[in-house]
Amino acid sequence: MPCRYTARAVTLCIRAARVLPDAETDIADGAVVVDGPTITWVGPAQDAPKTDEVIDLEDATLTPGLVNAHLHLDLSHLRGRVPYKGDFVAWIDGIREGWAKPGMEEAAAALARQAIERGTTSFGDIVTPQKFDAIAQVWGESGARVRLFVEAIGFSPDVSDRVFSDVWELAEMRELPPLVQTGLSPHAPYSVSPGLLRQLVAVADGHGRPLAIHVGETLEEMAFIRHGIGPLREMLKRFDADDPDFEPYGDLKTFLDSVGMERAPLLIVHANYMRPRHAPAGAFAVYCPTAHHFFGHPEHPVQELMEEGVRVALGSDSAASGETVDLLSETQFLGRARTDLGAKAVFRMATEWGARALALDTGVLHVGRPADLAAFSV
């Protein structure tokens, strides 16, 4: 079983049969030395400096804590309760119906605890303003490092000011647990007006906060981006949330160019139908393997994206479209589903690239970085 090590008030040497500080380094009979919250030495165990305490993990493999770059913890209580039958809008209706049902806090805490126990130590969680305080408390009690993205939904210009004000207050003014930081998440092209999107991009980039947006997720979304038509447009009309003056973006690249970030990371979540030419410079794609399978999409372009220089992180989406929010399960599923991806690539997606997408210092075991590690029995 994986174990998670947190900072101590003494110098500590953690030995293991194998240490993987990053995707390119493999140390047999290795060790990591930490002083309080910080890594101070990494290398062969025989060369490790003297410390106050030594922990020998024997046959285990020591790695950076895994990074789940995309999840919706506030949907944890909907695990297995909203089946997908080929109609994305009908599935959204099911999520909307179940979202307010009781049991969210307990389910969220249980799944967060399970993920940490299985080696995931950093998370990029998208949360609605209504559930923000409850989810922030769950993460604060968990001890995990979290980038908590405040979700904005508002396609009608009439609600843009109110939505922006709510998101601003939570992202910029709320007092947060020590290891929880905020980001911004305009939900998707079909649920955020162009004006609101511009405001959120300006704030995120200007304040150096990552921005995450669901893009290239479904064919229904692609029809909306290109032509402004389809089931998602009809859904907006049904909820009296449409903008009759909306002009479609025309293509995915035009839309993503309007979301380009210069100072802070941009996370393009799901990217099931994205190609390398669509991605703005420096953007991260976030691939959610079990959710991709749950919705029955064609093969994900992850290999093509990486070959063309797009960095890809891994996420779990929610328990409503999968089973857990721990990244070990995602990497295990990916190993079975995509044998064309090399082990180094998957390791980097699950650690360093996820951390960089979330603007966290975790994801590698390097001197000067946080002592955020996980140990796995193999």
C-alpha cells in the first residue's frame, strides 16, 4: 500500500529499494533526506548525510506524490448514480438534479482520504461557489496540497456581473487553509459568456493564478463552438440562460486563442477532440482516462499532443464519471488502455506536469522542493 510522508521537525532520511525523483532519474537503493518541510538531499543511500532519524522502506519505490490535475470533489456523492446513455445533455440534467442531494461532505472526505492513502498528494479541484466553503474545509482537514478552482457559470450577459463578483470574492478574499490556494475556472465555452470569460482570464493572468476550462470535451461542445447550434444551445434556451446575440467562435483554435494566458498556467481540461495546432503556447492539456472511457469517446489524442510539444497532465474528473479521485487508479487504467504510452511519459504526466499545471512546487524530488513524497509496494 502506498504511504504519504509529511514534513517533520527533524532531519529525516527515507531509504527505499528504488527512488524515482523525476521521470528521467532512477536510483537503486536510494534515499531522500528532508529537513522540516524541505528536501535537502537525494541520491544513493550509501552516500546519504547523517540525519536525526532514518526510515527504511525496504523493497518499496519512493516517488513524488502523485498530482491529480482535475477533479470535481463536490460530485463525490453521485458515484454510480448518474449513468451515461449516449446523451451528454441528459447526463448534465442528471448531475444538476443530484448535485443538491445530501451526503456530499461525507462522500468528499472519504474519497479525498482514499486518494491520499493511495499516493495522491496534490489536487486541482473545481468547485462551485455554493460548495466552496464545505469543500475548502474538507481539503483543509485532509492535509493535501490543493489548487481550488472557483467555477463560473453564466452565459447570459445579464448574470455576468453577479457571477464575476461571487467568483472574485471566493478566489481573492476568502481565508483558506494553509495548503489550499485558489484558481479560476470558467466552466466551458457553452456556459460562460465571452465577456465574463475575458474578465476571468484577465484576473487569473494578472494575479498569477492558474485557469482551468473544459474544452474539446464533447462533439456537442464542438458544434456549439463552430456554429452556435446543437443540444447545448437548446439546453441554454430551456433554462432561459441563452444570449440571442451570441456569435459562434468558428473553430476551436479561435476560441482557445481568446483564452491565452501569459503569466499563469492554462489548463485545457479533457481535450478529447483537441489537436496540437489548437493549443495556445504554454498551455497544459489535462487527460482524464476513466472519464474518457465512461463517455465512450474515440481514442484520446494524448500521444499526438505530446509529440508536438503540448504538456499533458492527468486528472480523474469526478466520481460521477469514474470510481475514485486517486491518480494511482488513473495511471493503472491508462497502463491497460494505452500501451502506446511509455512509462516515463505516464510518470511525468502523473507528477511533474500536473504540478506545473497547478503552479505547485511538488511533482519532483529535488533539493529545495517540498518534502511531498509517496511510497509504493511493487
